[in-house]
Amino acid sequence: MATKQYAVIGLGRFGTSIARRLHDAGQEVLGIDINEERVDAAESFVTHAVIADSTEEKALTALGIRNFDCVIVAIGDDMQSSILTVMLLKNLEVKKVIAKALGKRHGQVLEHIGADWIVYPERDMGERVANQLLSPNMLNY
Ligand code: ATP
């Protein structure tokens, strides 16, 4: 598989697991968080980790964000920051923007502003568990 450049914005549990898996698979991963401790903790499992506020256009431009193949916005609780970040990324013409949504309304806004793929972690994981339970290969529970 060809190496691609990914940026993961928000290094909570969700962003961290994406960043770690991509990096383990040999991909280039830039980890971004506003919180210094989270950036320090990420240094061992990403290619580079930087402290930045993704709601600041200048910070995104300085990181050359438009050159990345894919940017994952893993900010959830701070809905305003999540929406603003996705909007800036789309304005900067980032090729592929994936964003985490907390709920339906949040997801609708993200869709409206052009997020290419919206992930609903709890809902999607719930469906996955149910599908596994319904799978014919699954032993009876
Ligand atoms: P998770 O549910 O993935 O564990 P969390 O509960 O830690 O996440 P969230 O509010 O979803 O909390 O934030 C995820 C990460 O995004 C945090 O580490 C937070 O510091 C970071 N973050 C929030 N706002 C910004 C921002 N404007 N720029 C960069 N990082 C941000």
C-alpha cells in the first residue's frame, strides 16, 4: 500500500486510536492537539505531533494542511471547534475531511459544510457489535 499523509486533529481516545493504527500500518501521521500533554503523549506513535489550535486558519496554513491526503477531525465535545475546523479545512481545499459527530444535529451540520465522511463512534460501534452478534459465524451468546 502506498504511503499517504494523514493529519489527525484532536488526540483523545478516538483520534489516538486512528493515529496509532495508521502509523502502525506505515502511514505518515501528523498529530495535532491544542493540549500540550496530549501532544507529548502522542509523540511515540505518530510521525510528528504539534500543538496547534485548529480553529485558527493561520495555524492550519502554517502546517501545510492542504497538502495532506486526508485530515481526520476527532474533536467531539467542543462542537463549535469541530464545525469551525471542518469549515476551514474545506475552505483550504483539503482533499478528504473525515469528522467525528457527537449526534445527529452535529452530523447534519458537518454534512452541510462538506465533510466527506462523518463518523458516529457510538452508533457505528453499536451497529458493528449487533452485526457481529447476528453473524452466522458467531457462536451463540
Ligand atoms: P475522546 O472521546 O476521543 O476520548 P475527549 O473526550 O478527550 O475525546 P473531545 O472534546 O472529543 O474530548 O476532544 C478531543 C481532543 O481534541 C482533545 O484532546 C482536545 O484537546 C482536542 N481539541 C479540542 N479543541 C481543539 C482545537 N481547537 N484544536 C486542536 N485540538 C483541539
